[in-house]
Amino acid sequence: MNHWLLKSEPDVFSYYHLEAAPGRRTVWDGVRNYQARNILRDEIQVADLVFFYHSSCKEPAIVGVCRVTRTGLADPSQFDPASDYFDAKSDPTNPRWITIEVEALRALKHPITLKDMRKDSALQEMALLNRSRLSVQPIRAEEWSHILHLAADDGHFHE
């Protein structure tokens, strides 16, 4: 199993929107960066665990834990002319944008802010802290455990 971080602007789609979604699940739509798309398409697998990160807000932070429930999905927003993510060049028989479905598992007891992560020597190698602008990023196992520990969880995730 791998661990990931997914970024979302909370005023567009927050962790709390995910918790309120039917079945606590959503398709992770709207990714329009080829490197992020390739991670979604080629690397993320069903049952991988994900940190949900609120970005571009007053207090950016990891706020929740999700699980990947489906992979290899055509991003439906690419075919919707009313969507900000519509892609007129994407072919339904060979979609350009592939995504995943995630399920909310739980909010962190104490969100871990970007400011706090920057101060933590154990997290200095995180992609998030090293100028990665990607909305989909890998998290190393030791980073995953450390963040859960900081969030007042026991360092492991139990359903």
C-alpha cells in the first residue's frame, strides 16, 4: 500500500464536503496537470490511503484521511461543457484525463498545518514542503506515521 496527499481548495471542495457526499465518496475530478494525471492513472491503487489537504486558504493543513476506492476512471468533468474543467479535445473512447474515487474515513483530531510541517525536522523531505505544486503527491510511510502521531492519533490508521 502507498500513501498520498491530495490537495483541494476548501471553498471549492473541502474534506467536509466529502464527508457529506453520498457514501462519503467522490470522483477526484478537475486535475489538469499531466504529471498529476499520470500519478492518478499509473501509481495510485485501490486501498491506498490519502491525506486530504486544504490548500490556497488562510490556514493550509492536512485535515482528513481517505481511502482510494476505485482507479482508472475517466474524469467526467472533461466531457461536461458547463464544467471549468471541460476539455473539448478529450475523446470519450480514449479519455485524456483519468482519475480516482476516494472515500472519507475520518477527519484528523488536530489538523496539521503547513506552518507546523515546515517547523518539523522529520518532514523536511516531504514533496509538499519542497516546492511541489502538484495536487497529487506521494507521502513516505515514515511521514504518514509521523503526521498521524502529530494529529494525536497513534501513528497508524485503524478503520
